[in-house]
Amino acid sequence: MQLSARYRDASRYSLGALGEARAAARAAGRPLIDLGMGEPREPVLEAVREAAAAALAPYLPYPRPGGTPELREAIAAWAHRRFGIELDPEREIIPTSGSKEAIFSLPQLLVDPASGRDTVAATVPGYPIPAASAVYAGARLLELPLREDHGFLPDLDAIAEDDWQRLAVFWLNYPNNPTGAVMDHDFVRALAERARHYGFVLASDEAYWELWSERPPASALELESFDNVLVFHSLSKRGSMPGYRSGFVAGDRELIAALRAFRLQTGTVPPAFVQAAATVAWADDAQPARLRELLGRRRATLLAALQDAGFRCTGASAVFIWAAVPAGVRSAAVADWLLERGVLVASGELFGAAGDGYLRIATVATDAEVAAAAAVIREFAP
């Protein structure tokens, strides 16, 4: 059997290593505190669960390709509360099955080597799906380094003119996974202006937007114009609903229309009972506020332990701490040391070579688990 060259060229899903480590510990009967995956584990709101159950009719037809009007209206209402904007529920919003599948499929719609639009830009270290999706779409991948001395933002002035002209998609992810960095309004505005000037699409993955640690960060939904802009959001984090697989993409009306037509062939619309649950979840602002408080408290506990052990910590996300390991120590070695003592974290190179020297530590465990992990971290000596 011959597998496609694109499959062979695509990098292995690096974060799968975390799941393998977790499974191995459980199979061996070893206790494990999981600070590896940024997956909130708080109970889903009862009203959300009730809405899902109530929508489980004896027969459910195929869901409508654009999602239910009620869900689109709930998303538009959320955007108005959060950003003071007026999204058109019919022409500027599409519900998606989480954000991962929508992010993965976007280059298939936009990459066109015949027209010279053959390049996808993605930041490193970073969430691996934008880069993998570029490879599967047959695109040329432009990796943009995120450096601490540049605020973990891509340096737009360092991008060559030829690259700007060949771009089909430019991926942003802020609050950033894994660094926890945030972007400011000037940065996203400047990039949107370049998107319109050069004719590429600015795609902003903002799955962690509502789980900030200090103040609301900038969002591409605050731009004065959505021309050439798409923004991706998810309930996995802000609603503690990863298993529901519900999110949305919003922005440029022409792009939304093209996505809706494209998605008719892929069938990736959440089932009706998930959309009913999501409608309730987007109308609720109390759950993300509770999560910010819980994660912020756990973040403070871990930050204190890391700093006591000689780590330098950055980022403004409530979900992730990006910790630089002490000089002369490999991040993978520190991650292994912690794993041997029952604490799972993500070594930075899982997000690309530029992540070496850092650990990504999620704040999603229980208070007791976080306290126990902090005690282990304090024992570390380079």
C-alpha cells in the first residue's frame, strides 16, 4: 500500500507524545499529575448539559450546513457583549466542530500554486495544526520564529517581499499556545493592513481568548474591517467543553460564503444536540469568569514554585505558563525529571525546535494536584 507523499512529509502530531506518556503511566499504575494538555476539566454548566439532552430527539436529520440560526445569533450576541461589534449571523458566522478541523481545512480553500499563492505562514514554536495543514494542502510552509526578545510576536519586518506576495494564509494564535503571549491592537491592525495590501488571508486562532490572567487581550474581532480576515473561536476552553467539539469561524463575508460552500462537501457541522448546548454556552459569561479565577489561582501557585526553582516564566494566558529552564539544562531533560516524579509537562521542542529551552505547563489540574506538583518543582536543582 502506497501512502501519499504529503502524509509522509507532514510532521507527526507532536503533542501525541503527551498522551503516550499519560497512557504509559496509567498502564503501569503510576500516579500522574497532568500539566501537559491545556484542557479545562471543570464541570460543564448544568444548563448546557440539559440543552444537549433535550435536543436528543428520536430522529435527527443531517444538520444544516450553516448551523442553526439560534446558534449563530448566540455567537453574534456574545461578540457584541465582548467587543461591541455587530456580526451578521447569516453572512459572517459559521459554526464548526471545534476549531481544529476548521483550521486544518482552510489552506485547502485558499492555497493555489497556479496563481502564485502557494505559501502558508505559521509561527514556531506553535500549535502544530496550521503547519501540518499547509503540508497536506501542498503549500510551501513559511515558519516564523517567536522570540522572547520580540515579545513572542512574529517580526513582520523580517519577512521578505517575495514571501508577502506568495502568501495565501498567515496564521496567528493569541493568546499564544505555547508561550502564553498576547498581541496588541497595533500589531493585529498592521498585519490586517498587509493582508489587504498583498491579498492574503489573516487567520486568527483565538481559542484561549477568554482565559486571560490579567486583562482582556487584543482580538482580530476588534478590527475596523473584516476584509481578508477570519477569526476562529472554540467552546473547548471558555466553556470547559472539549468533548462537545463546538466552535465557530467569523469574518470576511466573501470568505464565509466560500467556506460554507466548501464545507458542504466535508460535512463538518456539529450535530443538532451539540449546537443546542453551544447556544446556551455562548450566552453564558459566568463559566469563563469562574475558569479565569480558578486557573489564575493555580497559575500563581505554579509560578511561585517555578521561580523558586530558578525558572524564568513568561506569558499572560491563564491556561499556560511558558517557563525558561535554567542555563545549561535541556528542557527535555527537565520534563523527563518531572515525569519520573509523577508530573507531566510539555517540553518546548514538541512545538518546534525554537521551543527548546522552555517548558509549557498547563494550569488545568485540581488545586490539590497543582499544590503537589509545585512541591515537586521546588525540589528541582539544575
